[in-house]
Amino acid sequence: MSVTAAEGFVAAGCHAGIKKRRFDMALLATEDRQSVACAAVFTQNKFAAPPVELDRKLLAANGGRVTAVIVNSGNANAGTGAPGYKDAQLMGAAAGDALGVDASQVLVCSTGIIGTPLPMEPILHATPKLAKRLSVEGGHDAARGILTTDHNPKEVLIKGSTFTIGGMAKGCGMIAPNMATMLAFLTTDADVPREFIQKVLRSASDATFNTLNVDGATSTNDTAMVLASGRRGKASHEEFGNALLAACEDLTMQMARDAEGMTRIARLIVTGAANDNEAKIAAKNIVENNLVKCSWYGGDPYWGRLMAAAGSAGVDMDVAKSRVAYGGIVVARGGAGIAHDGVALARHMMGEEVQIEVHLGAGKASARMIGIDLGPGYIKENSKTS
């Protein structure tokens, strides 16, 4: 179990019929049906889906107190306008009725194809069944119910000295750094203030979820949240913050390894930038460059593509002071290739993870980002709409 590992939470998942065969719904709730503190971050895409708009309003109105979260996969309920917002409300109300709680205490998340109305009949039919199936053992089924093109459920369990953090996430495409980057649900039995949870969730998201860039596409439905039951009493703020960071990092790497069509992960660090913002801009420009991504797919240390991508990012660069390294092996300085150990370089490039440094020579700031290669698998997956 993962998302139900923390005391006070139950979950369930099922196949409602939104998708042909796979699980496509999940429900996470408090065991005693009492509301608990909830912190959340959402997509910054201005074309946000109705469930995101609804959850933002609910959390603002209820002071960040939540009893349950109902999720469907296979349909994002995005690009659906006012009817989509009403459907999100109906979905939350159905969960509230099934649980015997007010709909204002139920958050709603959807993920899947964009621009198609939510199929409400199977959702409303399955919701009471989900509520009856809720259990501590239902965490894994819930993790299955939130998946779209993912191959595997993504779950995490972190045990602190006086508390537990459990979680589940989905995401393997349409991921770019912009808070959050997917759907992630974390629970804890630590008693920590909601304001503090919100602060560390935002910080952890920036350091983990928002460093993963699969394809440069920021989803309409991205959501990450933490629910805290407080069952095990006060916890060290420092320990809790570190544990939440570890949980988010674990889920981030699970998503990276399950990215659509992925064969190789690139851990990029841009150094020598004029400031932090320019370091992030350059890193984003590099990991989203299709020529760069194709070279990763082929295991080709084509450093010129990295420099070209950085040079077109509109940030300060002193080429004379620049350098590029793969796996710590410097292959270029001052904008020109240099002698290096080709055998060691080839060995590094054929691994599942490639370490890359691009030094801009313009300052002392840096930024990290996780990139994914581009091959036939990604194109095959995204040439379909469902």
C-alpha cells in the first residue's frame, strides 16, 4: 500500500467503463469521513480544465479542509466549458452523497483526452461502488485507476521517525515544468500546519516535479496535493519537509522512467548562467529541443546541438568561457571540441541515464532539469487521441 500507508486514509479503484478495459476511476477518503488539512498546487496553463477551476474554488472557500478526492482517467474534462464545470460539480456531489459528506469537502480530478464531454453515466454509476470498496488495502487499486498512457502504477512510501508519507501519481506525457506536472496525491499522518504543508509542497514541486520535462507540453489538469490526518501527532518540520521532498523525487523519477516512448533519461545541469531564471530558461530550451532529444535516443554525444539550443534561448552566454560535459567527461570548451576519452564517453551514452553539463560562462547561477529522449515510441503513442 502507498497512498493509504499513512494512518487515517482509505482508497479504492475500479473499471467504470470510461476506458475499454483498464481501471479508470479512483477514490481517496479519510477513514472517519472527517475533513483534514489539504495543500495543493495546480497547473499554470491558462486553459485549465474545469476540475482544476473547481478545486481551486473549493479550497479557497473551505479553508483547505478536504474529506475525499474522486478521480477519473481516460477523459480530462478539459475544453468542455460550462457543461464540463457542471459535470465536475456533479462528480464531486456524487462522491459526497456516497460518503455522506458535503460536496464542498470533495475535490475532483480528471485526466485523459481533451475536448470531449465527460461520460457521466458510467462515472455516476461507479461512484457508490467505489465508496463501498474503500479500504486501507485499496491504495494500489486507486493508483491503477488514475493512469492514462502509463505502463505502471506509481506509488511511494516514506517513513519518518514519527510519521508516514504515502503517495501515488500518474504522468508520462504532456509534462513540462509549470506547477505541477501531472496528478499526484500524497497523504500523511503528521500533524503539521496546512500553511507549512503548502509551503513545502510548492518547494518540493519546484525541486522535483517541475524539473521533469518530457515533451514541453504543460497539461490542462496538472494537480499535486497533500492530505494530512494528523493522527500521529506533531512532527519535526524539517524532517517532514525532507520526507515530502524525498516522496516527490521518487514519484518524479518513476514518471520519467515511464515516459511515453522513453528509452533514455538525461539529467541536465546548466551552470555558469547570469541568474537562476536564465539558467532555467536555457535548460528548458535544451531539453525541449527535438534535435537534442533525438541525439539522446541514439546515444550520440552531439554537444553542438546542446550549445545551439542554449545559444538560441535568449540568455547571456560567453562562448569563450563555455564548456560541455557528458558524465563528467568534458567534450567541448570555448565553443570547440576537445580531445577526450571516447570509449568512456560511448559507455556513458549507452546507459539508461545520461548526465550532462552545459556551462554558459556568463555567471554563477545554475538549474537542473530532467529530459527524455525522442524516438518512435513517443510518436506512435501521441499519433492517437485516446
